[in-house]
Amino acid sequence: MKDNGYLCLVLHAHLPFVRHPEEEYFLEENWLYEAITETYIPLIEVFEQLIQEGVFFRLTMSLSPTLVSMLRDPLLQSRYIRHLERLIELSCKEIERTHDQPQYSHLALMYNQRLHKAKEVFVDRYQNDLVAAFKNFQNQGYMEIIASCATHGVLPVLNANPESVRAQICLGVKHYQNIFGCQPQGIWLPECAYFRGVEEILKETGLRYFFVDSHGITHGDPCPRYSIYAPVYCPNGVAAFGRDWESSKQVWSSREGYPGDPDYREYYRDIGYELEYEYLKPYLRPQGFRINTGLKYWRITGPTEEKEVYRPEGAAQKAALHADHFMANRQRQIKYLSSQMDRKPILVAPYDAELFGHWWFEGPLWLDALLRKIAHNGGTLSPITPSEYLKEYPTNQVVYPSPSSWGYKGYNEYWIEGSNDWIYRHLHLAGKRMTQLADRFLSGGRKNPLIQRALNQAGRELLLAQASDWPFIMKSGTTVPYAKRRIKNHLNRFSRIYRDLLGGTIDEHWLNQIEQKDNIFPNINCAHYFRKVT
Amino acid sequence: MGKRPMKKKTVFQKKKAVSRKKKTVSRPPRPRSSTLKKTSPGQAATLWLMVRDPYWIFAAWEITPKDFEKLKAKMKKAFSKAIRVLRVYDITHLEFNGKNANRSFDIEVGKADNRHIPLWQDGIQCCVEIGLKTKKEEFFPLVRSNTVETPSAHPSAQTEEIWMTVKPSSKKGVHQDLSYSSIKKGKRIYLSREDIRRYYERPGPRLRDLLADRLKASYGKRFDRLRLAGEREREKSQRARASDFVHEKR
């Protein structure tokens, strides 16, 4: 059957930079380890299997520079292996413990096998470097990896200091070029947050497109003829693709969304909180507090505290049914839209990658089933990447998108409100000072290597403080003390470098220490990108 | 289906769930990091403005009492009884010179160092000044913020269409764009980058006028004759429609 429209699946993989060499065990580093085991490795396995079986699929993915830096960091890689080995040991112990309880023992065995598999993929197949896996998928033509901003700063909020916005974008692109060895075609704006004018920097850096939430397009100027079902060009020719709300809702929504199905695994019931403390103690951190282990034996069941035992086969069947349902709905959408348009419509469905596997345990299974169904009996629906769509349809309407984000209520409220608004005066002041430093010390002929190092470290500290994750955590009320401490630590380190540079007394020993700690972008001249915009 | 809020979550959000559970051993306290210093000597007064949503903006400032002292000479006796205010300006479509705002309003801020400001309209450009206001309503600004543009809360009323073709050029990494619009279906009138820039420089020219300029440039004197012919044709068709309408009524 003739293709009548396209589905553009976009996975945005991001974690804040949580690397703490100063302590042997650090709770927040678990965010990375859990995401590797539950999301990145399962996704890699799905894609590898599809390629091996000759299933044609196309996917767009962004890997944020902070995530890529952590995935390539030798210290975190070795710590991840240690983490994995302890979990494997715990799963072995669980097989023994549940020996007389068949309903649990096969689950313990399943986790044990998954963990062994994860170790095999991580250590043997990719020699600890998972970024190489994604790079391979791109090189083989199955995936288009796009850039993201340096440390996931919310650009409209940072725009009080235009130099900070420029640095976030340019460093993100530079980092991409260093890692993937090519020019990115598109970019994922952190939190999908767009403001008018940012497209000028995107164009300067050679980027052709970005994504906005639905109302970024529908409230654009003039009113777009094809709504969100075709990209639009900003006045400078950079394309904006709008998120399809219907596709998103079916995966994200708490009411209609798939991940809340009673047959799926319950995230919030982990043996780390369920079993006896003495039994678990060897697998908890030296500090001894309970943590998520990733071993969960129950399913969502319903709105009750009495959870039933998880049945992997039933959940897998449900994932396949949900993939069917998703595809059928997209086909219906496409069928209607293509009758109204002079071109094939495109449905853009962006998701946080960590939803698949970490939050929604069956997410990778669903994705696998969906990609297979589209390849084998998609009929009216084909997978596509934004670059391919722009190649097929280089002529699009000029519409200036409206400022927007995919956060709460569609704007920046989640990142600017009572719990977190205090950070911006400090961030903007530091941004202003960073530009002063860059302008003062980067111009002129001979450059002192120590000054250069201090300048770059100042840039790193500021960038790490600008991450959207810290105000997000403050608002969501999850690990607030950690988020506050991170902002304060980075800004205090920045201020000390600022004073030292102006006073002409750089403490090299201390600088060495913080270079070891906050070692993101080691080979990039970070300070250069903070220079005054002329 | 569903019980968990799945909208926009990240890996670390689970910590909320963690905190609800009973913890057998609490985490040992970490050494407290030092607080952030707000201002430093010699730092110029600064005011930053950020957009929260279509109807709210957020202002934060770094100003010391010493900065306000600078206004003392200008204000003379009025200084002692003056109050600190934020003046919010709507400067949509303006080259703002400090006096030509479309409208403005004041908010008394006392000794606060930030303010969430509600707006009366979406889709505007605005900036803010902080300063002292005397009893006689005289305002003495100290520092002005950056300019921000608030989002539109509604779809645009503009339905004009401009189309653009962007293709990779021979030069690596550079893309060429070509914009056009049309009066009749299939008839393209090409626009320059300057035209597009002018179009979005609101209140810029209407698309119709831009297209007329383009046609004039292409056809020269013939353009007036063509326009007259076009207008005559339009009138003729209008008359025909009116006459059809009369016939139908009869």
C-alpha cells in the first residue's frame, strides 16, 4: 500500500552530570546506573535485534552532552560495573531465597538473566562505551542522532544573558562534533523550550531544525496552514517540527497512557524497601540507607496497596496490544490528515528516553513491537527522521513559532516559581561575570596556560550550575538539598575563580582538584563561547 | 487505565516515592555548603527580566542601597521620602527611548529583590525599570532590564501565507533559502530576505503590500496598468456576483 504519512519517533536521553569522585559511593550516581541497566542497554538490545533481523526502522535520538560525558567517563564506567556485580550477587541470593515461592523465583531468575546480559553488553560487546553503540546505529543509517545543549539549560530563562544561551548551544554542537565526528542536522532544545531569536544561533551553528511543543506551532505567526502536521520555517529558514499531542498523550498521560496499565510492572514497590534490612544490608551503600535495587516483583494491579505478582508474559502481550493500538490510531490520524493536505503529513512523537525501561519497564518491548509492526504492516505509516522529511519537502510555510516549552502548562513556570526563582540572580550574575572574564582574558596575544585553565573551569562551573535539572528538582520536591548544594557548589567555585583571576592569584592546587571533580568538556575551550555577542 | 502521573518525568523523580517509604537508617548529614553571596563591591546595579508564561514575567535585581544613593543628587529633598518601584513598560513594536512606551504601570517593591509580575495581555514585548518614585509621582530610574517577548496565548489571527524553499547549497553546511507567496494559485511572487524581515517587524507592511512592491520592481510602469486592469476585473466580477444575487432574489 502507498505510504500516506510519516511517524517521527524522537527519544531524548538526558541525565544531569552526577559524577562524584570525592566519595567512593554516591547515591545520586545511581540515577546513571539505573538508567544504563533499565533504559540504555535494553534499547540498544532492541535496536540490535531489529537490525539483525533486517527490520527497517528510523528513529531520531538526542543524547545530551552531560549524559554522553558520563557514559564515556572511566570512573563512572568502573563504578557501574561494581554496581552491576553487586546487583547480580543480590539477584543470586534472591533466587535462593525465593526457591520455595515459584511465583517470585522465576522473577528473580529473570532479573538475574537481565543483569548478566547487561554486563555482557556493557563490558564485552561495547568495552564500557555505550555511546559507541548509538554511533553505530547512526552510521548504519537507522538512527539520526541530534545535538542538545551543553548542560541542558532552559534557554528562554537563560536569555537574560544572551552569551549563556550561545555558549549552551555552541558547546553542545561542538561536543557533538567531537563525539560523533560529523555535523548535527538538528537539535533538541532542553525542555523543548523555545524563544524567538534562538533560531539565529541555530543557523549560525549549521543546524537545520529543532522541535517545539504543539502550541509553539499552532500559536505561531501567521496561523500555520497544516498545523503541527508539517514543519514550518522560521523567518531565517531554520525548520521547527511541532510535537503531536495525540501521540504523546497515549504514552505520557496518567489517564489514557499505556504505562499505567494494571498488567505492567509496578515501579514503586522495590525489594530495597520491602525486605528485611539485615538481609539487604550488604547491598546497601556503606551509609546503610535503603535504596531502589531495580528488583520489583509486583504489577500495578490497580488503585490499591495490595499488589499482585508481576507476570512478564502477560505484560509482554499487553505491550504488543498497546503497540497495535498506537499504530492503528496513528494510521487513522494519517488517513484523515493526508486527505486534507497537499503533502504527506508527519506525526512527531518525542519522549524522554528514560521513560522506556526505567519508568515503564515494558517500554522497550512496546517500542520493539511498534517498530516491527510499522516495518511489516505499516501500510499508510512509515518511519522517518526530520532531515529526510525536509529533503522530501524542502518547501514549507514560513511561520514564526510562539515561545513555548513542553513543561507544566506549556511555558516556563516549572523553572521559575517560588521554590526555585532565587537561583536566577546568581546564575545571571555569574553569566555576566563569565563574559567579563572571557572578554578580558581571551583577547590579546600571549596566553598564560594557567589562566586559560582557570577560565575554562569557570565556564564549566557556570554551565553545570545552569542545568534545568536543579530548578526542576526544587519544584518537584524530590532531592531538593542535593539540587541546592549542586547550584551553590558550582557557583561558589565559579566566584572563587572569578576573584582569583581578577586578583591575579590562582590557587593551582585547588584548581587541579576541581578540574578532577567537574571534568565535563575537557577538550573544549569553554570560555571562548561566553564572549560578548556583538 | 493508569494511576501514575507520567507527564514529563525524569529518572530522579522517583526519589519522591522513596521519601514516602519508611527509612530504617537515615542518611547522615553532609557538611553544609556556604551560602551564595548576593552582591559584591563594585558590581553595577543589574535588573534581569524573564518570561514565565503569556501573562507573567519575573524580575530579579542586584542593587545595593548605595546604588540608590546615586539618585540623591538628582532628587534632592524628594529623595528621603521616595519609594522604590518597578515600572513595567509595554514596548511592543517600538524603539524604546524611555518615554515612548505604549503603556506602563508601577509596582512598589520595598526592599524585595525579585518580583513575579502579572500582565494584562499576552504576546507583548516589555521591559522593566527599577527606581525611586516621589510623592509628586516623579520617577527616577536607576537601571533598566533586558527586553522580553511574552508568548501568545492564542492562535494568530494572521492567515497570510509565505512559503520558503530551503535546499543545501554546494557550500558545505550552508543552506540556501528562497521565499515566495502568491496572489493567484500557482503564480509565485518571490520575496527577498529583507521582505521577510520587514514582514515580521511589526507593525510591518502587510504581505499584500510587500507583494505589490515586488511586482512593481519586476514590471516597472506596466505594474500600474496591470493593477488597474486587475481592479477593473475585480469590479466586473463583483458586479456580476451582485447581479446574480439580485436574480436569485427575484
